[in-house]
Amino acid sequence: MALFIYGTATNTGKGFFTHQDRLDFSLRGYTGHDGSNYVDVWCIGNNEKGAYWLAEKNGVEKTKSEAQTLVNAAVTLAQNAWDAESDEHKAQFDRPPAITIP
Amino acid sequence: MSTYQELKGLKVKYLSTDTSGDRIKEGELFYNSTSGNLKTFVTTAAWHSGANLITARSNGGGAGTTTAGLNIGGNIGPSDTQTTLTEEYDGVNYSAGGTLPAARRSMASSGTQTAAIASGGFGPPSQDKAESFTYDGSSFTEIPSLNTARQGLDNNGAGTTTAALVCGGLPGVTATEEYNGSSWAEQNNLNSGRARGCNIGSQTAALFCGGQEPSISAQSEEYDGTSWTEGNNLNTGRKELGGAGSQTSATVAGGSTGSISNVVEQYDGTSWTTIPATMGTTRTAIAPTNAGTSSSYAVSGGNSGSIVGNTEEFTVSLSATTDAAWASGGAMNTGRSEGMTAGTQTASLMSGGIVPGSDAMTNNSEEYNGSSWSEGNNLGLYRRGGGFGTQGTQTAGLVSGGNGGPGSPAAGLLSTAEEYNGTSWSDGGDMPATKFSHGACGTQTAGLVFAGKTGTNVNTDTTAVNTTFEYDGSSWTAGGDYGISNNSMAGFGTQTAGVGVGGNSPASAATYEYDGSSWTAGNNVPSTRRAHAAFGTLTEGAVCGGYNPSAGSLTQTVTYDGTNWSTSANLASGRNGLGGSGTQAAGLAAGGHPALTTTEELTIAFPLKTITDS
């Protein structure tokens, strides 16, 4: 069985995930981009409560590859923005690194 | 004469709320009149996951601690291929260490990350080895060899580079040898010759348990520096287990009972007890950080049916790891990083910071009520990096210095401070010099800022400094110099009991404590970090998120008790340049690169047990 369920769901703020959710299943969020908009990408512990959580948040389940593609797109945008910055800016901030989801 | 206890029984505290803070005592009963429950605090032991080894391996040699560990050599597969590779663990990441002079597995190893010893074992061309090596944190040096060449020494080593102990080995070796920093000397034999057991403690007070004779053994023996004495057996006989601690307080985990195990047992100097906290992954041939303690150590690698590279960390604490969690909070109206923070989880203040656009910054400030953010009046100046840490409260906030000016973007460095009264910002006293990307803590009338950068232009003229300034609500005076000239650390605590942690250039894991006049070094935080959030007090502090050059944005939260750092619940999303506020038990993390609006709320619930009569 896969360790994680992957999906997108908009973080609506307070109550989107609770302390109990965090104790019930693993949850790790990433910024993704779908070609038009930034999206919240989630790697969710693959158990019953995790699956229900994604459904209750009107999430859209993705494959790991699809989730990684969304994250890669956001990283590419951030790297392109960094590349266009001044040398002074680059001296102060690191180039956004690639992210590999678990 | 009868005592009060004989006449009335034990006194039980009658309280309207649960005890908290330093009033928490394990096992002390109290009655909560609000909930109608009799309660007590309990200690909780738990394993949680750490980082993966760069190269998965079994039969590696373990040394060090959870935050400064080593995995030496081992078998990287697929069919018993020994390696020279060594990896160093900092509690967050593994990095490549110096390589062994020769490929080995199943060595006896012990010591620390910067002073380890590894002896004997198995290596090509398929024979028992006697060679020994010491590691200084960067490279291995060959030292005199064991008198008896042997393999099957997985975790059979204990002690230090100047007082090491090796016993047993394959096949059924009973020989014991001590190393004094220059040579190995034969000692009295084990009562039961065993390989692949677990040796814990020191050269003069060791505990050797489990192993194979060649049949799997539950035997446990104690060494006093001269001879071995039989102790009570493990509850579960096993080989290739991993443990840490001392002769009177030890924890062992995993191994092979014939089938691969995740069972954990603890020794109190007399007997072994199996505890409920099993490892998440069943595995054998693991490498323990055996310089750790019975309540804090890690194991890495091993064989779980196949060779694995994951790490698990063991913690025993009143504040159980599993009872701490971050939950989503309300979203800020203006996403930002490197803003300035004040207040608590339910009454927080966020001001200034970096917003989208090339080097753009904001003068916006917002207030959080535990559910949602609402707009406050703006800062007088656009600024960012005006003190990393929590300064003051939502109704008495303070920002000091930073990079900014009357418009955005701005290249100037500031010496000015601003004070918030719950409604609007007004000018505070000017610091003696400009300061940017510095640590900060304290209150509006007893503020503390330290280190960071000074200069005139953020792009062309900055110098790292170690200066400290103290604020009394109207003027700043110089305090004792910080431990290092650095920037992008974070502070928590008060003006007379403050803490600074981390840093950017150089990348730092250093912790310094301030007593109102001078800074002293504390224990390092696990792994270097910068641009993290910090909140709480010197004895109940917390740091979360930040940036590590190897790991990128961190999700890790670590708590500080005034002496030691412990890992706690992870943020849901890695973030750096975030702001933090609140307490260790109720913290808030907000924003971060790139202009995040999201917030998370930390709750560390001490594990309360409700006693029932059914």
C-alpha cells in the first residue's frame, strides 16, 4: 500500500486542518501551480481518516506524478523569478531549490 | 501519634483548571473541579521519524547522539557489499562524513560524532578483521588492532576513544578487550560468548545484552571494569538490536528474534521491561547513536526484509511528541515574509515584511484574534527584518531597526524603533546604530536586540555585528556582546533571560543565553537554520521552520527547556522567513517566503490521564 495519498485542496485557513487531524494522519503541504493559478498540494497519510479529510475538503486526488508536476511548476516559477532578480538580491537570498515530494 | 496521612489519607489538590508550567509533576494527583475528574500527568515514550540515510545500509556502526550521530560503514547490498561510507546526522539531515580506510560492516563502534572508535568486523576479502580506527569528525585514523580478530561485532562496542570496550563476536567469542587510547588489553571473558548483541555504557560500567551464541540469546551481563556478572535476561531474546543509555538506565530496540522485531525494552539496573512504544519499522542490524541516553537516542538503517535507510528517534518526555500538533490558522490579509511579530497565539501582531515584487516591502500591520486577521494601522516606515523573535504584545508591540524607509523598495538600514499601542504606531527611541536581520525578544518596555547587520545600504554596505542593545521603553543602551557576529538568528525570552539561536552567515546552530548582562553558549539546536520563528521563554521556548542550506525550508519544530533541545511536531508546510509568537504550549507561525498568507497554530498538550473507577 502506498504511504501517501496526493491531492489538491485550497487551504481555507482556520479549521482547514485541526490538531486532531495532525495526530490522525501525516500531512505535508506544498505550493503548486496548475499553469494558471497557484494551488495547495497535499501529501496525506494513507489511512481512512486521511482519505476522508481530503474528501471533506473538496480535494481533488492526484497521482504522485501529477502532484510532483504541480510542485515542480511552482518551483520553476520561483526559480525564474529569482533568476530575473538583481545580483544584490541574489546575494541575499538563495535560489529556490527543487522539491521532491515523499 | 497518628499522622495526618493515616487519619485523612493523601492530600489531593483541588483545582479549577489543570496544572501547567513548572507545577506539572509526573504522578501528582489533582482534582479538576470544572471537569469533575481526578487527574495526573504521565510520562510518554515515543518514536518518531528522522531523516533518511543518503545511502541505505544494514550492519553499520552507530555512535554519537540524536543531534550529532554517526553511521559508519555497513552493508549496502544487494548481496553483502561492504562500504567505506560514513554519514553524519545533525537531527535533521545526513551529510557525508569521512570514509573508512577499508570497507567494513558489523564493527564495534562507540563514542561521539567527533571522537568515535570502530573496531573489528567483517570486510573483503571475506574475513574477520582486527583493525581499529578512530574518527575525529572529518577523517579516520588507524590505531592499534584488536588482539583477537573477529566479526559479528554489531553494536558490541561501548565507551570512548580513550576508554573503549569490545566484547564477544562470531563464533561465540567470549574475549573482552579494553582500549586506553594507545593499546588494547585482554580482560576477563564474557560468561556467555555472543555476537551481535548490544553493548551499552562505559568501560567501567557496561551492559551487554542479547546476541547469538549462535542461537539467539536473551542473556544480559554487567561489566564493572574487571569482570562480567550475569543479570536478568531480556524479555525477548534477539540479536542485532540497538540501544543506548547506561548500566542502570538503558533502552534497546529492534533486532531479530528469528523474525524481525520492533520491540523496545528498558533496563533499570535490575530488570528489563517491555514498553508499548515500539519502533515504526521492524528492523534488525540497526545502528544506534549509542552515546545517547535511555530517553533520547536514534537508530538508522538496518534490514527490514530489505536494506532500509530510514531513521527513527526515541524520546521520553512529559510533553509527549505525539501530543503536540500544528493546526491551520486564519490566513493573513497580506502575505509576507520577514515581518515582525508580537503577542500570543490568540492575540498576535504582525507588521512589515517582504511582499511580492522585486525587493518590495510593506508597512502593513495586522492583528490576529485566534481565528482571523484584521487590519491594524500601518507602521510609520516600510520595513522588514526589524527583529526576528517576539517583541512585546498585541497592545504593546515593538519593532526595532530593519531594512526600510519611507517608501518601497528601500535600501536603507534603520536605527529607529516603533511602538504599537493596540491601535497605532508611534516613534520609539533610536538605537545607537542601525541594525537589520537581528535577533529580538522581550517587551516594549524591556526589549532586547542582538547581532544582525549594521551599515547604511542593504545592498552595498553591511557588516555583521555582535552588539546587543537593551530598551527601557524610551532609550537604548548597550548590553553584553552576543556570542558571534552573525545575522538571521531568532530570539525568545526576556531582556534578563533571553535566548538567541541559529544564524545565516556563517550557517549556525548555536544557542546563546542572556542574563541581563552577558551571553553564554548553550547547547546547539539540531542542525543549522536561519529565518526561523522563535517564541516562548528561556525554559519553555520553541523554534519552528526556517531554512537549512541542505534541507531547504524546514517543517521542524524544536523546544528548549533552558538546557536541551527536543524535537516536537512538524509544521504542515516547510516555511522560512516566517513570524512566530505565543508560548511553547500555544504558539503561532505566520507567513514566510514567498509572501505566504497561511498561518499554523501549535498546541503542545501535556499528556493528562483521567482516572476512572470503572
